[in-house]
Amino acid sequence: MASKELKSKVMTLGNKLAPKMGGDRTAAFIQAWQIVKAGGLELAVKGVSFGSRQEALRRLAAYEPAQIRAVLVPEPTNPIDPAAMAVMVGVQGGRGLYCLGYVPKTLTPIVASMRGQLPVLWVLDGEIRGARLRLAA
């Protein structure tokens, strides 16, 4: 990645992160630099043991990761956490999306800043206990 492009990504993400980090621009730019330098942010999806989500994970394991689509959807009406961000998944040719779980609460402000800027790539845990998402640069 060219130096100018790298700087642009860090500045854009840092400026989006700052308000969500209490206005601490220094911490925001450090976090942005780490995310861009690493090529993205990988996170464990929370809540995958609730309801029939384990069955959904087993079914998803039958597909190639390229066939699985993950979408992050804010849930401002969530009674437990108005800042919650659902991880909705579906497969190519499937009939809609299924809520597999949520972005961890501690990462929600960072992920919310990244939404729309970075694509979501699906990474399924080998043991079907959980799922990980990678927000890639």
C-alpha cells in the first residue's frame, strides 16, 4: 500500500473513531494505525450458543467461506444494549439472513466507525463452537 493511501486510511478511520472514543484523538489514531497496519480487525462473534445458533453454525460449515455473506446491522431498539450490532449471515442463493450473534460490546464503537469502509469477510471457527469475522482493509 502506498504511503499516501495508508495515511489516508488511518486519517479517515481515526477521525471516525475519535468521537466514539470520548474525543481522545491520540488514542483514536493509534487504534486506527493498528487496524490499518494489520489489514483489518478480527473479532469473535458473541452469543453463538443462544437458541438454534449452533445448528446454524453446523449448517454454515458445509459451505465455502466465499459462499457465506456476513452483514453487520445496528440494533438501536435492542432492549439490553441500544448500541448492539447484530451479525447477520446468509449463503449465496439462500433465503435471507439469520442473526448468528453480536459484535462484542467493547468493539462496537470501533466496528461502527469501520462500517461501510471495510468489507466483512467470514471466517468460521474450525470447531463449530463459534465464529469469527474479519473486517479487512
